Amino acid sequence: QLFEPGISDSIPWPECLPRITCPVLLITADPSLGAIVTPEAAQSLQTFIPHLQIASIAGAGHCIHRDQFAAYMNLLRTAL
């Protein structure tokens, strides 16, 4: 589920997200290693931000930049 109850009930995310017009890169990792964003949640987010780019780094968990620094930096440099 993309918007879990109780986390940010005061923010109307479905109304706010489509207003983002700048390039957006979501770097995800492996949920079995502790990553928070599942592939399904990332795809759901893309319905609100159609130009969202999703990149997943294998072998990384919650702390992507520490787990797979070179891959993380490569994606970040490419996006910037």
C-alpha cells in the first residue's frame, strides 16, 4: 500500500503528487534486505507521478547508498 493510514493523514498526497513537474528518480532496493519501498508501491506512485523514473539496485537494503555505493552513485550521476 502506498499511503499507509496514520503515517501522514494530514497531507493530501494523491492531490499533491501530480503537481510535481520536475524530473523524479526513485531508487529502490530489495525488500527482503530491509528496503521499505516495494516494487508494487513504486508502480503505484508512478500512477500519481507519470514521469517518475524507478531504478532498483540489487543487493541493497534500507540503506542503499551504504550497501551498493557505486551503483547508487552511478544512478544519481546519470539522473543529475
